[in-house]
Amino acid sequence: MELPNGTEAGVAEVEPRAGHRPGGASQDVAGEPGVDPVEPTSRTTRDADRPAGLAGDLARAFAGPGGGRAGRVRPAPDRGPYADPADVPVADVPAADPGPGPDPAAPFDGPAGTDAPDVAGAGFGEPPFGRPRPTPRPSPTARRPQPPAAAPDGRPDPADHSAVQLPPSPALLCDAAGIVLHTNAALRRLAGSADPTGMKLPQLLVGPDSDARLVRADRRLARVKVVRWPQPGNRTVVLLTAFPDATAAPSDEAPALDLERATRSGTWTFDLQAGTLTRSEGLVELYRSLGVRPDGADGPIEGEQVERVCRLLRRGPEELSTASRPAHSSEIRPEGGAVLSCRTRIDRTPGGAPLRLIGTVQDVTDRRRAESRAQRSGQRFAELVATITTGVAMLDGRGRIVDANPALCRLLDADLETLRGVPARSLSAEPQSGDRNGLPDWLRAPSDPESTYRIDSLPLLRADGTRVDCEVVVNAAPSDDGRPFWLLVVTDVGERRRAADVLREANTVDPLTRLPNRAGLLEVADRALAGPDAGRVAVVVGDVDDFARVNTGLGHSDGDALLVELAGRLQRDLPPLCTAGRLSADEFAVVCSDVDAAGGPQALGATVAELLRGTVTVGGRPVTLTASVGVATPDAVPAGPHPPRGDDLLRSAEVTVQQAKQRGRGTVAIADRGTVGPACRQLELEAELRAAIESDALRLEYQPVVAPDGTVLSAEALLRWSHPVHGEVSPGEFLPVAQRSGLQRDLDLWVLRTAAAEAATWPRHGQRIAVAVNLAGLLPADPAFLDEVTAVVESSGLGWDQLVLELVETSLVALPRPALDAMSELVRRGVRFAVDDFGTGYSSLARLKELPAQTVKVDRAFVTGVGTDPADFALARAVVEVARAMGRATVAEGVETAEQFHVLRGLGVNAFQGWLFARSLRPEDLHRVLRGGGLPTPATTGTPPGGTPGAW
């Protein structure tokens, strides 16, 4: 007999469904006798509910003289939700009156000193697979043993095997032929979870009754004593008493349980005869650890697999387990996300009849998640490779293509099916050596120290036989089976080179005239200057005079046509060794590698001027042009640490063009160091001045403005620049550079911020000394003028009445209303405005009346001759009188002698400024003057309080 392996942890008895006959005579299914694969139903009667007559006799026989009550009915261990309400433990059941049988006082025919053990427990029912039928909880009365079913004549029906009440000890009922008709739960536990109903008794018991062997489900032999009890109807109750060594020791189950725990698996057994579902202890623990409820409203969780295998049994032997199909597999996915794999096999009797289903359940949640992640990762990788614009190919160990992305298919002009299986050797456009087992020379082995490498240029063959130059990155690595595996990334280098050529042309070619642009001409000039004849290189720049009138009068399209015509003239008619280019809108340039061959710098300049002048017909209208031309050679470039470069010559030629324009239209000028040097110096100063502003490398000095008695009223901020290389740079040198380069506004803001911050720290002696700041770039007409001044004053902590803003007369001509409003707002806050250099500009005296200025400064041009020149005296007197009449104060600039001081004081000048009192002072020197109380003047006969006579 073949019984399943496994250890019983829980038993669920499930009755066979309709068609199963009591007594084990089940209907045959699919040609298999003795098997009922139909879904089981709940058992209608249970061992605990049967008449206790025979059980009482047996209990008395084994209990000794006087008899005893039958053992307490207990459910099988760990039944869980399978337990039926009828199977709850009940009180001890009193034994019925004994029938005919052996003497109760007779001794038990067993081993010496051994009594029949009181094996507690009885079978219990299970709900059928599928939707369970509600079972009412039986009342105590219903739990009592009932009399056996009666025949029509009132006597017990001998064909009803369940009417025979078996004792709690292991027992079975068999017929005269030895066929097992009925068993109890104790016997099934002793047999190892197997229900031997339908088997022959000799297959189950071996040996003499006094020392027999029970064949267990795990194929082990359990030593038992057998007692046979005849029953009506040629039936016999066989009672088994297990010897001590027949009971399964805990150590028998421990290895299997440890293995199930380690593998997170468990087993279940479904007996097809009895409809009993048994779970191993490991399976019960597995369900519990996963939070799985194995028994729900629809039946056991294993029910679907049982039903599937039962359907296969119905279809016939060809659907059942074979050598090629040893088991039936499925997956169970309970709530909570767990995944359980269930493999079911069919255990058969020696005659081939299906006996039981044995299922193995394993937790494969982590495995399925890993497989899902790997599948998603592989899908993402495939999608990524498919979207890559460069070609990707995978080669197997023989160097053949196994896969490729669409980009490589397009590159080689072949579909994927055509490329698969093609050797990489066949893709090479160049011959390969034949000593590498069919691999091309450029494919390294995975054992190479440099497994990832780049091939800058590799010609490959396309499907049509043409060549394509490619850059190939190769990664060689062993695959899972140890064979080589290569991954190729292929890029069309020819396309990249063409793109580079297009980009290079865009950077070096003028799109309108197709002549070299500035970058292209510099490349030509640098190559010429790097050769042996660098001294004969010349650069000519020609600028069309007043070309804007063409665009304005004819439109930009006709202007472009005119430029194309001029470019054509230069290309056709220039001397040999000359390259023409276009620098900007109407500015052309020529690089000549041998100016001597062209007749010298003057002749070359005249040639270029001639080609750019004359009458050109555009849009049906004649246009007369002239051009100013500048020529530069290496001799004209100022000496430096490096030999002249193309940029040096081009810059010198552009400076010379500006000089030519100053001389007149159509003029040719030749550069020399005397004219180029200052222009280059101005460009250098512009860059250095910009850097000095950003890095606060400038400084301020202050010249006091004093009253006639020497009291310091204010101090004018004067900008100074100490160059790290050239030393002190005169304001007369860097201020014009700032004006031409648009740095005046930045300079004004720097001076205003610095002067306000320093003036806020000046010492006070009864009055606050004001600071005067000259503005040339930040003017009232600037929309941000008011905001900028406000931000500086508020951030510095300077009082509004301590700020004097000096504006030159020319910047105050025709101020718009918003500018006058901004000045008035500042005056309302306390700021004072001074008109600097009054009388030297273009404004009239009437204009002075409209300005919100509180101070007029008499220019030093009138002060110098005020004591000797009647005209200067008259002009100075007029300015002072007009200012006084308008309520303005006056300050005389450039006072250097006592005579000038006395004359100006006699005219009514309010304050004085000049070298007679003090030159420009550093901040620390000004602090000493302010702490001293003032400066000496010709009007003072003594020393000012705290001052030093003649110190200044």
C-alpha cells in the first residue's frame, strides 16, 4: 500500500459528496474503482454521535473489572476554522449496556503488565469545499449518543456501518472479506493521517495479533496488539493497542518541520475515500506568518486545486499524472499580496486506483516580486535601448548578432530579422585575419585587461554594400554560462563629421556673402603669421561710408544685395595671396600673406578702396559709394611679450580706419605705432577700469570748500586711481575712457556710495559738514535717479542735508518735467544741487532761474584773471550778482592767490575752493582738518582755533 509522507498537524474530515456510498463502497470515477473525486459534503454522522453499546462493551473490557466510562471526546489538534460545532468537546459519555461479548472481568490479552491505553479523541467533520452549509450548534441533548438506525422491523440495520460505535482507542470495522468499512480518528492518527477505508486488512496489518505491525502512511511499521470483536452481519471490530515504541516520537516530525520552516513551505493531504483534508504543522505556521486565513466563506484555500485535480480524474487516465507531467501546479494569491505555489500529485493504491492528493505549498512571494522587478527592469532596458539614437547590438560567444535596436537597423539599412545571426566579421568593410575562430580583429576577448574600449573609426558594410564610418564602443564580458558576450554601441562618425563641418562653416563663414567672417579671417591671418614670411603679412579693413543711408532709403533687402555685389568684387579682383572676408554689416577685411607682392601697404589699401567705391545699381537705382580704409602690418603693432597675432593686426587696422574717417570720406590710412599705441592703450584702460570698479580698486580724496574765515563748509569728492602697473592714472586720462565706454554711470554710483559712507563718519564741531559729488553719468533725466540717490543716502546713514550734488551746466539744458520733479523731491528732503562750471556752457541766465539749484560755482576760467583782466572781472561780477538776485549762493573754484581771494570776496562770493587753502586730501588728512576747526585764509590775521599757522 502506498501512503503519503508527512506529519499530521491538523485534520479536517470532509465527507464525500452525493454518489459516495456508506461503508466505503464509493462509485467509480473515470474508470478508477473505489474513488469518489466528487466534491465532498459534510458527514451526516460522527463517531461521537453514534450508539455507545459496543463502545461501552469495549471500554469495560479494557478498563478492568467493573468497567468504566468511555474517554472524554476531544477534537484533533490544531483544527482551526475547520472544526465543526458538533466537534466541540463534550462531557464524558456514559457507556451503554454491554451486549454479548467476553467477560468484562477477563484479563486483556496483551503484553504483560500492559493495559489498553485510553486514546482520547474522535473524528470531526469539515465543511464541504465550496460554500459551506450553515450548521446549527447542537444542543447538549443532541450530543448524547443516539440509538443506531433501525430497520423496518425495528432492529438495527446491519448495512449501516456508521451505526457501529467504535471506542475512543484506535479501532476499525471490517467485513468478512477483510475489507475495511469504517475507522475512527484515533486509528487514522496512528496510521499517519491516512484513512484506510476500502483497503484489505492484510494490507494494513502484518503479523500475529499478539505482536502485529501497522503499516503507517509514512511506510513505517508501528508495533500493535490486535483484538478482534465479532459483530452481526459477518462484520468484525478490530481494536489496536499500540506498544510504547509504536507512538510517533516528536523527533520523527522535527526534521520535516524544520525543513518546512527553512523553505517556507508545508504540505497538505486530501484523502479521496474519506474526504479528509490534513495540513502539516509547517503549513499551518506558514499560513499564520503570512496572515492568511486558510478557511474562508468559500471553503479551504486548497479547495480550488483539489477541485481541479478531481476534474482531471473524471476526464480519464490520459489527463492524470504521467512521467512527463508528474504533478499539477497552480498559484494561490490570498489577500495581503502573498503568492503561494501549490504542486499537487496523486497517490495511488498498488492497483493504480487514486487514493489521496498530496499538495506542497511554498511561499514564493519574494521570488515572484524579484521576477516582476527583473521583468520590469528588462522591459525598461529594452525600451531605453529602443529609444537610443545610436546603434546598439549584442553578440553571442561566436560573435554573431543576437539582438539590435532600431537605430542600428537604420544605420546598416537592414531589419532585425536580417541582422540576427549575422557574424560581426561580415559587418567589417576591411579584410580580417582568419586565425580567430571567425571573430573580427577588433573584437577582444572578455579576458582582456581592458574589457571596455573605443574604436574611433571602424568602416562597416551596409546591406546595399556601401560603407559607413562608425565609432564603436565595445564592452566584453562573460555571460551566465561562461561564454563571451559583447555589447556594441555604434555611432555614425561620418554624420558627426558632416555636422562638425557644418558647425565649423557656421562659425567661420558669413551666411550672406559666403566670405570668411571674423573668426575665419583670424584663422587665415594666424596661419600666415606662423609661417616664415610673417613680416610681409598685412591686414586691410575697409568700411563703407554712411552705409546706413542705403538701408534707410532702399531697404535692408537692397542693402544686402549691395553687400553681396561688393563681396563679389573683392573675390574677383583682389591681388594674388589675398583673402577677403566680411567683419560686420558694412565692414570688409582682406588678409594678404605677401604685401610686397601686392605693391606695398599703400598700394594694397588703394586697391581695396577702389573695389569698395564707385556706382552700383541696386533695384534699378544707382548708388554711389566710398569707403575708408586702414592698413596694418606687424611693424605697426606695439611691442609686447608675444609676436603679433591676427587679432593684433585686425585691431590695429580697425583703429586706423577710424583715423581715416576723421580725415575724410574715401581716405586710406597706414597704421603706425604712434597712432595705434594710444588706441590700444585706451582699450586696455577700459577693461582695467571696469575691473577696478568691480573690485573697489579706486579711492576718493576730498578738497575742502571754506568760508572767508576758514570754516570748512563742505568737501568735494575727487576720484583717484592707483594702477598696479602704471601707477597713478590721471583723471584726464581715464575719465574720457569711461565716457566713451559707457562707464560714467557706474563710476558715479561708486563715488556716490563711497563718499556718502565716508562722510557719515566725519567729525562734527557744531555743524555737519556736507560732501559734494560730481555727477556726469547718473543724471536727473535718468528714470532711476531718485531711487538710486535715495538708496545710497538711506543705506549710508548720511543726513539728507549733508549731500551736495554737482551737475555741469550742459547736463541741465532742457530737463524734462520728471527730472525736475525728482530734483525738487530731493531738495525737499534736504539735498542741495550745485551748478558746476557755470558760464562755460550753452545755457542762458534765464535758464538758471528754472533750476532747483541752491549753489552756483564760478568756473576757474573766470577766477584766474579776475584781478588782472577787466573782462573776467565783469563776467565774475555778473554771475555773482545774478545768483544773489535769485537767492543762490556762490562758490569760486580754482582760487590760488590772495589777490583772487580779496577780489572775489569783494564781489560777494560766499565760499572758496582752491590750492590757496588746500589741495585734495586723503580721508585721514581731512579728519585732522575737521578736528582742527578749519583752514587759514588771507582774511584771518590769526590762527583758527586749534589750527596750525601755515599748515596748509
